[in-house]
Amino acid sequence: MKKRARAREAGIRLGGLPPGPGNAITDVIGVQVGHTTLIQGSDVRTGVTAICPHPGNVYAERLIAAVHTINGFGKPMGFEQVRELGLLETPVLLTNTLSVGLAADALVRWVLERNPEARSVNPVVGECNDGYLNDIRGLDVSPEHVFQALENASAGPVVEGNAGAGTGMSCFGFKGGVGTASRRISEGDGGYTVGLLVVANFGQREELRVAGVPVGQRLKRWPAEEGEAGSVMVVLATDAPLTARQVGRIARRAGLGLARVGSLAGHSSGDFVIAFSTAQRLPRSETGCTRCLTCVNEDQSTIALLFQATVEATEEAVLNALFAAQTMRGYAGHIRDALPIEAVVQWVGQAQAASG
Amino acid sequence: MKKRARAREAGIRLGGLPPGPGNAITDVIGVQVGHTTLIQGSDVRTGVTAICPHPGNVYAERLIAAVHTINGFGKPMGFEQVRELGLLETPVLLTNTLSVGLAADALVRWVLERNPEARSVNPVVGECNDGYLNDIRGLDVSPEHVFQALENASAGPVVEGNAGAGTGMSCFGFKGGVGTASRRISEGDGGYTVGLLVVANFGQREELRVAGVPVGQRLKRWPAEEGEAGSVMVVLATDAPLTARQVGRIARRAGLGLARVGSLAGHSSGDFVIAFSTAQRLPRSETGCTRCLTCVNEDQSTIALLFQATVEATEEAVLNALFAAQTMRGYAGHIRDALPIEAVVQWVGQAQAASG
Amino acid sequence: MKKRARAREAGIRLGGLPPGPGNAITDVIGVQVGHTTLIQGSDVRTGVTAICPHPGNVYAERLIAAVHTINGFGKPMGFEQVRELGLLETPVLLTNTLSVGLAADALVRWVLERNPEARSVNPVVGECNDGYLNDIRGLDVSPEHVFQALENASAGPVVEGNAGAGTGMSCFGFKGGVGTASRRISEGDGGYTVGLLVVANFGQREELRVAGVPVGQRLKRWPAEEGEAGSVMVVLATDAPLTARQVGRIARRAGLGLARVGSLAGHSSGDFVIAFSTAQRLPRSETGCTRCLTCVNEDQSTIALLFQATVEATEEAVLNALFAAQTMRGYAGHIRDALPIEAVVQWVGQAQAASG
Amino acid sequence: MKKRARAREAGIRLGGLPPGPGNAITDVIGVQVGHTTLIQGSDVRTGVTAICPHPGNVYAERLIAAVHTINGFGKPMGFEQVRELGLLETPVLLTNTLSVGLAADALVRWVLERNPEARSVNPVVGECNDGYLNDIRGLDVSPEHVFQALENASAGPVVEGNAGAGTGMSCFGFKGGVGTASRRISEGDGGYTVGLLVVANFGQREELRVAGVPVGQRLKRWPAEEGEAGSVMVVLATDAPLTARQVGRIARRAGLGLARVGSLAGHSSGDFVIAFSTAQRLPRSETGCTRCLTCVNEDQSTIALLFQATVEATEEAVLNALFAAQTMRGYAGHIRDALPIEAVVQWVGQAQAASG
């Protein structure tokens, strides 16, 4: 299938901060993304996405991290330890709701193999429910699919739309999936990058806003099939040096970006954020009673810009998911149409032209 | 001064749920609002707003309640006990940042006077910083001002804009203040009302969105004076019967409404929500080991509609604050212009016309 | 091996409230416990414990629940959804640290099989690290072991000590494992029962206190092998009718019971509480916008007694684990001695006699 | 009145870590404590205690801090901002429940006077309810009393018992009040000090444990007057360099120390911890996008020792409050007896002798 334009390429003007060179989570140097996409027969539409926060051994050299729960109707794994210690010690996996346990188990095995001394591992796994297009009860994700996503992880462009964990997802009643975006703040404020990756599987059609334009109001007249409730996973990376408390503050802004696209953080939408800073690696082997950390000076403007970067990149990542995702037929004959990009771009363009 | 049109009256189309009869927090039966507005000399621009959650003795008959911190850079009072017990036992006061202690002290005295047996009181007080227009270091709020706001409390229309705690506030670089709005959900889903009152004192001008239209981008060319960092207090009332956990879930949606208007939950913006349900009063005098509570069945659609009502009412309450507030000159000669409503309404109208 | 006396049978006087008839979590009517104990060759010393909160289909008829993290250095699963919704929808599984993903996956499969319409499941799984006695990297727990623990679940006496998830655990430098206890509050205060089950795998020997007597100070001269850091899982059941907020309040008292035995909630000790009320089942099938719930009237004394019951039952459950556990040799030739009960009982008896 | 022996001087053996030179919060260099004690007529028994975290201008040079709520039935002030920013910017005040607003207001005025540029202040104030011995409805604390406590603050020995905020407090049915203690960890682990100050106003007599000995069981036969429900405030200082997350972890251990003395964290007991690290001051004036912080390396043993120090110092500080407090007659003729030290010491001595 032909690659569809990303939101920005299609002319949607979004936010005030510039994106990084790839407008992707991989603009944060060292971050790698890998997908396993499972499209089999008429009913299997699922997958796994792995986000490797740095190219080394994350278990041996951990990153400062935080998690945030926007709406907790979901089944992520690994959150308690990240909250307590402020550390990420594995890649982050995303998959479907019913495969979290399996993915966590596979991730544990993968870490054990690479760390002969490891006897305790905190796998971090997120999920959305792709049960509208995927025969989710079929439990088709296998450990090999997890390993493959981890091995596939690479820097550079991220495949968006119907890929990896996003394969079978729905968003605002259209085909959803993986989206990514990034923002850079000015050199004078540190020159840091915030990169986002979402699995977008949320939203009621009539609520969809693109660059503020309530296109969902027009699109609700588009033929739609109702589906199951959604959710959204946000993975946020930044090279800004931060304490875990500061990563948490930034993570909490992702919900504002979702709101701009039309999220109501619906009752049954498990909406979660997993965030980390690549600026400093914390090796297990370090001796000495104390460590020195560098962190953003919150008395200056950098933190506010990191907030803005997060809000903007979240909004754009969701739109990129919608723009990239293509019409899919799946489980039980269910169909999710792709967002009708041309119409949307036209409406947004008209509104933007009219309002100056 | 001439009363300015509210956002909806001015033709701004907002959200999918209908407002209550007054489009105000007082649409929730029993809720009363009172202001003390302090405009003295050239420098005093502050006040107190009291929200009485029911017309009886709130200390004797408490309401189920929750609080939520969107961004904790602020000085509210009373949050710990509301979190633990899920109960509101006083009216809610809003005032300026440096007067919280005084207001809390006055509220304690007010409750003691009305409850001869009371020996422990949890005053709930919120604040925003009006220091751009108000000589905040002057500490001009007195206990009498607090008592007056409490005594002024009444049902019916709420004075918006430069009133009460909103007197000296700024919002998106324009004059801010008090705003209110409400939403009703259909009879089939319970027929409940969500009412909101905000003290709006947040936002960067270029981020302002009205009904999704990024009017801030045009308004940033408007002459502006920079000011101090802001904050926003949201008080939410509903007649839906809820547990404290459920009130909390609803309270957490207010942030999404703020995002729609352009909030980034800025670093130094203390953004808080205080929410309560008027459906059931919990008298202290009740004996018996157990109580019966009615609460919304979260397996049905009501809770999702309460979320939507909250998001929409929050957005509209902020806009009502901006639409009602009038240009003010205050402390140190600082001036905050009123939002240029005509231009804004025109731009929004054009955008809405263009996008269908 | 000969069954060892439980703490109370051995004459240890503990607390002011009476235990239930079995002094076990199963004193809460309907609660069932099942173990799979894996002792294979010289190195496999692990297992699974299942706590079924009621004898019906928990997915179809959920219970009000809460979780609490005392120290989050651990890998439990299912906590976010319990926090958001206040509901438990599966049995609770306990196992070793590296088998959480596998156990969650097996539990999902078990629930799917029994609920043909289920397309989203929140498995709740806790863990401790049995790596001192168990070849934890061997990953010996299989889905069948999980199913077996679920099928083994029964009311009545609970096997304590080296059983199920407790098989390979250590506690205060001695052999730890599963322990249970209960407390009943008086009929006038509701006549409710609090039942506790712990997997005890925490503590430094010199800190051990039995009924307040610092026996650890004498026992530190006992030959000891140092081991890996521990953790403790507490599962709490009660038949008191409670809201999720109230269950959470009770759950938070378990840490005080651990402290009485000598817990410091050590850095690497993942200490968690999973608690539920059996008083009311919430069927998915219920229609209607609202539900009626019964809950404890917190203005009366019942809640305080439930707190006391929790503290006391936690203390006694840990002691029961220590008293029941028997000396074990396991992984890499490591040995954990059983607590020398006779000496401990003698010292405690002397201290209690001396202090009256 | 004659000064009574502190617990340790009276021969009570407590914990494994050594205290600092003064066994007081002031062992943390720079920490200063000041009391205003109000004993007037037959009914006024209250006061204010100020803890100045360093001898400089705390508003200008802030300290990394955290708060923790053990049981939230209380009215502290300032918690939200400490949670968000991890900073303490004022001295900590403790007073009676109904005077928190007044004390916060006075503290704001005091900070404004010393910081001409300050336009936003987060006063941190804690409270316990002294209403059994104090005519709490009389609201006898005045701003001058607050200023006096702040001016009285000094390093060195801390007056314990019936002093400052502790003047009218009750504890385990005896006279309670202010207590303090400290612990030092070994040079090899950093040589850090943890200092604690409590206002002890909690506990049911029969639950009292001294060094684990359940003396409350014997003391319940002592003539007692029932009183109102209590609470406890814990202020923790350390010179260990810590992030706010780490300060929070340490703060959460104070509850375990309270449990050792017999706390059930009773329903109506507002139990709170305010903690800070003196190791690094964060000046407002600092420019630059980033800061360097030193913090404890949690992969080493220091953090565990800081936990132990906290548990032990909390236990001892409460006992010191009980040992120092003297019999008081107050409001409505109520009398609180001092703990009968001689009997308690004898019982504890006998138990300790008997158990080795």
C-alpha cells in the first residue's frame, strides 16, 4: 500500500515548537523502535512494538523514568517499581491487552539471557485492546514475536499506522495505530528533544479535532461501525537531564495533548504514559555512597518548554497515527476505514485560512 | 460597565451536551455562590469567592467529595482530609495566593460559630495569584471579606469576570477571572447536571484556543504586557450520586477541558480541582455500623457522559471568564485588556463556517 | 514432616481482638486458597498460591477492592485498574518474581475459558523473590502449575510455611513462606472478619520481634547465611461492606503490622497489599444508571476496629509463616533454617511473664 | 518542674543505630527549633513549634523535601507544592488544629517581611488536636505567638514534652507532646544523620509498647480519662544528599516507627510526615538550564540505613515525648497524667532482662 502523508506533510499546522529531524521518538539519540506485525488470515490483526531506550544493555545501565496513569482502566506492567525507584531497566513493550503477561514473560527471558547475573527484572509493558479488528481471544502473540520486535529495533524512521502493537487498533472510529512525533526546544533553553510514540486506540468519532478544527462533527456522518472501547499508550523519551520527579511532571502533560485531539479519557480507555530521560545512564556497578546527577533547573524556562513540547508532540503523534493507518478488515468481518485524509486536510485548511 | 455577552450568547458553539438552565454551577440545585470584590484605590484588585455546596449546614451534613491536582505549584488547603475521607465539610473558598491562611482561619471561625460542638474543622480553600493587577503583598483580604462572601452566597446567576476571587486575575495575557458553565446529561442516563466554576488565571496568549480555533496566534500581535505566572482553580458540583472514587474520576477530567482552551499546565501554574456530589448528605449524627449509598453504575454509559460534561463545562467556564472580564488597570499601573470579543467571535465564526 | 505449632498455639499472646474460627483468611466466608508447591531436585523450590475471593465466577461478579504499595521495589500486575475502578475481577495469584508474566498469562487464559464473552481481563498477580533457595532463573513455574493452584483452591485450613508461593521464601534470615491469620470484631460493631494471607520473604534477622520481644537480637548469634533481598505480599479479605476508598484505608494498615514484627520496608523489599471486600458482588450484567452500596459508617467505631484487626492479623500471619516454615535446602546448596520455635517461645514467655 | 529522664537515659534500649550527640533533630547541622508555649488560666494549653531547616533565608535558598500522609484525617498546609516541586521554602510550623490558617497567614507575613521580592509563598504548617486539655475553640494562638516561635528557634537541645505545639497534646491516654531523637549511620555508609521531631498526640492506651514491651496492657488499669482523637506530626531532617523521591522514601518509613510504639494510624488520627534534606540549598537566583545534584546511590547500603535510622528515631522521639511530658490539668478540668516512668522502666527492664 502506498504510504500516506504524515499530518505535517499534508499541511496541518500544529504547535509552536519545531519537530526534530525525523519528527519521531527516534530523534532522541539512542532510542530504537521495532515492530512485529501480525496479520494472518481473516482474524489476526495484532502485534508487538518494542522501544529500546538506549542501544546498550538497559538492565545494566538504567535510565531515569516515570509513569503516569491518565485513566487506569488498563493492564500495564512494571509501574510500581518505576514509581518507587524512578528507573527503567528494560525496553518498553506495547502489545494487545490479553498478551501483556506473555510479553512480560518473554521480556524477562530476553533480559535473563543477556544478563547472566540478573535474578530480578522489572519488565515494562503497555497495552491497548485491538479486539475490534483482532481475534484477541485467539492469543496469537508468541514469545518469538516479542523477541523479533526487540531484535527489529532500530534508530531512524518509525513505521506508523498498522504496524506492531498498532496493527489492529482503532481511533475516533477510524483505523488507528502507531504514531510518533518530536519537538526540539531552542539551544538557549538547552536544545533538548522530546520524542513521543503512541499506540492510538481511543476516541469517539464526533470528538475528533485536527489542529483544533472539530472535523469529528462532520465525520460523524461518515459510515461508521461501532467498536469496543479503546485506550492509548504514550511512550515519551527526552535527552533533557531530569530527576524522576521531573520526568513525571513532563509525563503528566501528555494528557493535555490527547485532549487537543478530542480525548475525554473515556471510562474504559486505559490511558498511560511511560517516560524516560536518556541523558544519564545509571550503571548497577557503581560504588560509592553518592551519585551526581544533572537535572533541569526548574527556576528557568526549560521545564515549561519541555511541557509544551510534550503537549504538541502528543497531539501530532496521534494525528500521525490516524494519517498513516490504512483501512483494515479483520476479526468477524469488522472494517475500520482509514481517516479520509483529503477531506480532513481540506476542512482544516479552510478553517485555518478563514481564521487567519 | 456594560455586561458582555457570554461565550455561548456570542455565538461560540461548544460541545455536544446541552447546558443547564443558567449554564452555571448553580444549575446544580442547592449550590450557592457569593463574591466579595475588593477594588480600592489604584492597587487593590482582589477578592473572595465562596461556593456553598448546599444551603444547609455543611459541617453537620457533609457531601462526598474529591480533589485533584493537575499541577501542584499552588497553596490550597484542606486537600489531605478530602482525599482520606472523601468528604467536604465546609463551603469552598477561593482567594488570592497570599490570603489562603487568613481565609482558612476565617472559615474556621465561621464554622465554629454555627456549630457549637465543633472542635475540628477542615477548611477547603483554593487560590490563584492576582499579583499582576493586585498589590498582593498588601494582604488586603480581611476576615470580614470572607464572611461577606459566605453571606452573599446565593443560588441563581453567578457574576462572572472581575468579581470575587477573580477580580485581579489574568488569563492568556488578557483579563481573566470567574467563569461558570454547566452541562446536563439525558434523562435516560440519569438526567444529572455537572456545574463548574473556575477562577481562570492561566495561559500563554499564543496558546489560546476558542472552540478549537487558535485565536491566540492572531492575538499575540495584540499589545500585551507580560505578567506573573498564573494558575486555575476549578470547583465542580454535580447532583449525580457518586462515591468519592467516582467524584475523583470526574474531577480528573477537568484538565482535559483546560487543554482545549490552550492550557499547558505551566510550571508555575497551580492547577487544582475541588469536586463534590450534592446527591447525598452524610450527617454526623447517624448511628449504625453501616450506611447505604447510591452511586452511578460504571458499567453503564452515565459515567462517560459525566466525563464529557466535565470537559465541556470546563472549557466553556474558562471562555465565560474571558468573555465576562473587563479591562482593568491596577497595581503599579499594570493594565490587562479584556479579550477583544468581537474579533474573536468573528474569527471563530469564519473558521466554523469554513469547516462546516 | 511434622506440622509445627502455630504462633498462638505455641503460647504467643498477640493483640486484643479474637481470631476467627480458623485464624485464617478463609474465615472470611467464600474465600478459597490453593497452592501448587514445586520442590524438584536440588534447585527448584518455588510455587504458586491462588486466592479465590469468592466461590463463584469473579470475572462475572466482581468485588470491591484496593491495592497499596508499601515499598514499590516489586513487580505486581493489575494494580492500575484496581486503583481506577476499585474492583477485583480475577482470583489473586502469588508466585516468584520472574514468573509474574507467565502467571498473568495463564490467569488470562483461565478466565477466558470460563467467560466466553470476555475480551479484556485484569489479572492480579503478586510476587516475592525466592532466589536464595530457588533456581529462580530456571523459570520452572508453568501454566499448568497456575491452573492447578486455582483448581486446588478450597475453603478451610490453609497450608502454611513451605507451600505454594511461599515454598522458597526467606524471612528474617530464617525459612519463611505462607502465613495466615484473622480477627473478628464484636457483633455490636458489625461482627465482621478480617482475614490475611502473607507470603513472607522479608526482614533482617536482628530486627525480628515476636510479640514485641526483640528475639532477633539473640537470634543474630544463630548461624545464618546471608541471602538476597526480600519482599512481602499481603492479601486481605473482609466481609465488612466497604467502598474502595475504605478498603484502601484498611489495606494501608497492613504495613503497621509488618512493622510490629520488625519490618523496615527495606529498599529492595517489594511490599504490597491487595485487599477486597466480599460483602457485595458487582455483576457485569446489572442495568440501571445507579447502584446501591452498603458501606461502613466511618463516624462510628467499626472502621477503627477493622484497622486494628488488620494490624494484628498481619503481625500474626507473618509469625505463622515463620512458625510453620521448615528448614529447607535448595538452590546452590543454600540452606534456610526454620525459626527455632522452642527458644523463641521460651524467650517470649519469659519476657511476657516478667512484664506481667 | 523537674526535668524527667529521656527514654534512653532511663535505660530503655532502643534500636541498633547510635543517636547523634544530642539525640535530637538539631543533630542535623543547621536545624533550629523554637517553641511558644501558651499556658494561661485554667483552659489555655496550646502553642506553636517552629522548625527552621537551615539558619539562612529558606525562601531564598530552598531545600529538597517531601511530605507523606499516613492517615489523612488532618489539616496540614503546603503539601501540594512540596509534592510537585520537591522543595521546602519556609520554616515548618506546628500548632493546634484550629490555628493552622492563622499560623500559615503569620508565616506568610514573616516571609514577606524578609523577602521584599516575594509574591508567592508556600507556608508549610502541621497540626494536632489538643482539644482535650486546651480550649481549642478559644483560638488563643496569635500571629505574635507564631513570630515568637520563629524567633526562638535555636540549635542545640530541644525542649520536649509540654512545650510549643506539644503543650496540650495527649498520647496513649497519657500526657504527650514534643519529642525528638536522632540516628547516625556509619562513616563508611556516608556518616549521615537523621533527626526527628514529633508532636505526639495519638494512640490508645492499651496499645502502648515501649521497646516492644506491651506496657499498655498493664497501664490500661491505670486511672484514665477518655479524650478526643489524636494525631501525630513527624518532622524529619537529614544531611544525606537526596532527591525529592528519595526524601519521600525515607519519610514513608516514619509510620513503621509509630507502629513500633503502638500506633494503629487510627481513623481520626491525622498522621503526617514532613521531611527535608539539608545537604543542598537551591537558590532562586541560579541561572543556567541545568543544576548538578548529589544524591544517595540507592544501589549501595546507605538508603537502607537511612530507612532504619528513620524507624528507630521515630520510635524514640515518641517515647521521649511521653517521658518528658508532665501531668497537666487543663480545659474543663480535664487531666492527663504523665506516663508513670518508673513503673514502665521497671517493666521494660524486667522484660529485657528475662528475654536476654
